[in-house]
Amino acid sequence: MADSIYPFDFPFQPHFVEIDGLRIAYFDEGQGKTIFMVHGNPVAGFVYVRLMHLLVSDFRCVVVDLPGFGMSDKPELESDYSLEGYISILSEFVQILDLQDVAVVGHDWGGPIGFGTAVTDPQRYSHLIILNTMTEAPMKIMPIYWLPFHVLLRMRRLFAYLVKERNLFQKLGVAIMEPADQELYFRANHNAAARAAIAAFPRLIPHNNRHPSYPVLKQILKKLESWEIPALVLFSDHDSVFTVDQGERFARRLVNGRFQLIAGPKHFLQYERPAEIAAAIRSFLQNF
């Protein structure tokens, strides 16, 4: 087994299952109603640890490291990663753990992946908790950020060099975090080969209706918008990727959606404001 990326006094013990030949790492702590948390790019399940600390006394918290991140295995080809592939692996993960009566939390790419998993087996799920994630297909990212990024994506060699060799995407992504927490992510994706998923995810963004991810995301959103499951949409007002307006519109499209603004945080609101997010989740699960 690979050396742990966590300090020796880390309070939560990682567990492992094998799916499709890949070792998948996860935390499973606490008892009670299950809260299943799915992360995005370029982090890992560790992004939810501050939130776990506040919820684990009353809930069972299951937090997965997606393939390519954290302590899970990391296929080295970008072509090994797809939205459909992640949903397939996560669906089997949920079946192996036999999770029931689940409140699923999705942030960033953890939204399409986590909620895409939920709509394939809806009887297992009771609540959706939606944090700064994709709510439209094609996905509209704020132009001031997306346009130069889109140009860079077309420069494949330069993009691969910056993201995989120089680790620029991850360094910028986690720059707001504490240095010790940044270092944990750098240890997990410690060389270019281990950064294939980080490089793959930007290419999976369905920025037009000809993109291979477009029909997958479109179908997920269609199913979510007709599902009567209670849903809490939490968006922050300083995110550089997703807008408050997108979150508000999505909450209105959901049958039982409700929106709550989290004022102040940037993209990783569960890391920056864990107490506020935990209180919102606790109230939501107790009242709906």
C-alpha cells in the first residue's frame, strides 16, 4: 500500500475498495444518516475534512477520493478519465458500501459525478446538497476566466506542460488554502504522471453542444430537474468559476430546490466556511 499522504496524527482512517482494477480510497466516519461527499478538481476528499469534523458527531460521513486524486489510484493517460467513467465507478462504490438513505454532497466536478451517480439509482438517495457546481449544459463559465483558458486548452502541449509538468492548475486552485493543506495535495499528485486527471477534467467541460460530455451532463440535469427529492443549493459570491445567478436559477428549476447564499468564500466554500455549511446542512436534513 502506498505511503499515506496524511500526517501521523490525522484523525480519520482511510479505507480502500477495488473497482475495475483501481484502488479507491475513502473515509467512513460516524453513525447516523449518511452524508456522501464528492469532490472536484484539483483536490481530493480531504477538502471536506473541516466539514466532517463538524458533522461526524451526528452523521455517518462517507468521503471518497475519486480516481486520479488523494490516495486513490491514478491512471496515467488523460483518456482514462471521463464523466461516464467516473459515474460508473462511483455507482459501484455506492453499491459495495450499500449506502442507503443518502444525502449526497457535490462540489465542482463532484456535482455532475455525484448527482449523476444518484440519478442512476435514485431509491438510495434522500437529499441533494449542491455546492458551487455545474448547473447548465453547455456549461457557461464567466467569460473573463473562460476565454483565455479555452485558448490555452487548444495549445495542447503547452497546456500539458503547465498542468502536468509545472502543476500550475493545482497550485492556483489550492492557493487560498493553508500551506500544510496545499502540501497534502501536492504529495498526492507528486509528479506529471499522477496529474493526468487534473489535466483531463478541463477538457471534459461541455462548453458547447458538440462536446462529448454535453449529452451526459444534459441528461443528468434533466433527471435532476424532474426529481422530487429535497435539494439545497449553496453557492458563494466570490467564486471565479460559477455565479450566484447560476445557483439561484438552478434552485428554481428543481422541484424541491431551495437556495442559500454563502457570503464571502471563493470556490472552496466547504473549506473556507465549514461551520456555516455544516449548520446549513444540519438544518436542511432536520427540516426537509
